[in-house]
Amino acid sequence: MKVLIVGSGGREHAIAWKVAQSPKVDKIYCAPGNAGIGQVAECVPIGAMEFDKLAAFAKEKEIDLTVIGMDDPLVGGIVDVFEKEGLRVFGPRKNAAILEGSKAFSKDLMKKYQIPTAAYECFDSPEKALQYLETAKMPIVLKADGLALGKGVLICSTREEAKEGVKTLMLDKQFGSAGNRIVVEEFMTGREVSVLSFVDGDTIKIMTSAQDHKRAKDGDKGLNTGGMGTFSPSPFYTKEIDEICKKTIYQPTVDAMKAEGRTFKGIIFFGLMLTEDGPKVLEYNARFGDPETQVVLPRMKNDIIDVFEACVDGTLDQIDLQFEDNAAVCVVLASDGYPEHYEKGFPIHGLEAFENKSGYYVFHAGTKMENGTFLTNGGRVLGVTATGKNLKEARANAYQATEWISFDNKYMRHDIGKAIDEA
């Protein structure tokens, strides 16, 4: 069969790598892709938001299944466009992708269906938000309602910081229209865990847990980024917590979306906070996480095509989703200065060290190919992933593998998965 993947980052490279392992697949395209994805798929110069061009390409090439990796096209309604053209596509329709597209919608959904989450208020007026902050308890969290590349969340320790945050989001429009409306939320404490799931509208199958590191610098200092590294599984996500989440969060979310006439098919990513009062939802995403995908898919035993098709066909209850009894750690190699100002276009050396090495993977996030040489082409350049029999071994392997690669202005955190040592 022929598969088209939409997206261009490390997540899409991991998806393409996993799809390439399926004996059912004989051709993979990726739009627009990147240099690393080009090693397992044919990259097509069509942007992820060019829905009509993508649908026309899928028809022309007789694509059997399209997989949408990114949030923007899902929230924009790419699945609806493909379905209207009679094309098979994996991902939620526009009216279901709002689960990620609007923080206010998802918070209201959780409140209505009694899914545990932090107390909150929504504001579309900066004046009213500032007025509310005068008496609100600190610290407090401000979230842009719309999509902001995973960076539209501000944790404010003081009232002054919170007021400045309202200005950043709603008046200075640092994240554009995403900040037209904001959610002001109580600050929760506890361990943060990411849990990905496959959903077919009725059935939900949970993947293995993971934990992301969002801040740019060691010790969770610095600016929020798209993610500087991740590990799987989380030692803090126990069987007991899993059982609680299945009853109070996972299935209730799928049922709530169906009850609202927004049947969800695809991936629901649950961002959870393990509080003293039990697990609560921090956020929902409507697609694979990045870089969580880079540690979850290498541990997955199933043929991913079988799972994608079961979600599309509503037969997920027939899939026995299985993961290796091991661990994985991903360390992101970034361009120094990310997420603000950084240079790109530097040659990358050492990628050949990963060839034919079992348990070691390098997923390209921001790279391009020129004259047969891989060059840096983004803030996050590569995701170096390694597996091990446990998290400590996987972490040691991943950091060892980061030394195989060099490029000018290479930057990374040195404490990815350090929480493992405290578990």
C-alpha cells in the first residue's frame, strides 16, 4: 500500500520510520518532510496547510492512507477535506480537533463531564483578566486559547508576572490570534506525565507513558520550547494511576466528545499532572507528541498500519496494543540560542554512526540536504533516541550517542531523564 505522511519534524520522521517497518507498505510519501525523512520516504514540496494540493496529490498517486502528524492542519480541517474527496485519512475531523485547538473548549468539556482538571476562568478581555488577577491566588498559569507551537503557557509566580503575561498574550500578541482568548488556571503541583492513546470514536487504547522536558536549559530553567527531550516509561505512572485514569479521564473524554457530536478518531495525547488529589488533566493534544513519539514508537511492538486502520474503521477493540518491556530516552540536539535566535546551515557530522546499530535512532527535526551533506535547518535539529533494559541504561546510551554527532552551535540539555535517578 501507499502511505502519505503530512508534516516535517522529528515526530513525522519517527512515524515514517515506524510505517516503513510494516510489510503492508511499499511506498511512503511525506509532505513536506525533511532530509532525514527523505531516507525512508519520498518528500513532496507541498506545505502542511495546502489541503487541496495535498488531497489532489493523494488522488493522483492513489494513496491508500494519509497520516496527519501536525496540529495546525488537523485543527484547520484537513481530515474533512480528505474525507470529502473519498480519501482514507488518520486523524480527527475539525470539530474533534478542537480538543487541542481551543483550551477554553477543552476546559469547559472537562467541567461539564466532571473530568478532573485544575480550576480555571476564561477571558477574551485583557481588562477583565487583569481585574481577576488582582485577587487570584499565586502562582497562577496563563494559557493562550489557540495553538502556539507548545509555547503558549506561562507559569507566573507573582501578580506582576501574571499581569505582564496577560500583556504578552493578549495585547502584544506574542502568539498571534492564539492569545485573543486566554485561560487563567490554578497552579497544580506534582509530577507531569504524557500519555498517548489511539481512539476509534468509541474504544481507546493507551500507549506507554512518557515524560517531556519543555524548558531550554538544565534544571528546567530558561524559556519554554517545543521539547528538549523525553523518556518512556514514566516511573511515576503506576498501574494504580493507570486504572484511575482509565475510569476518570481516558474513556470519559472519548465518551464526552461523542456525546457532544464530535466523535474523535485518531490520537489523543493526555498531558497529566499527578497531584496529591489524584491525576488531573493539564491539556489535551489531538496528535502524536513531539518528542514523545520518538520514545514511544521504538517501544511499540504492533504494526502501526494495523492500528491506524483500526482507528479509521472503528475496530480498535480488536487490536492488542503491546509495548516492549524496556525503556527509551530521547535527547534533542538543538541550535544554540533556540527557541529565540539561532544560526543554521551548518554541516552535520557523525550520522553514519547510527547505521545498523540496534537500539539507537536519530530522528531529524530541522535538517536539509545540500550537495549530499546534511545541514542544520531549524531550532531543534535532531532527536537522538536510545533504548535500554531500564531507564538508567537507556539514558546512558542516549547521552553516549549524542557524542557521535557534531555540528557548529550544537546545544542540548544534560539532565534529560534525571528524574529517573530520583524515582
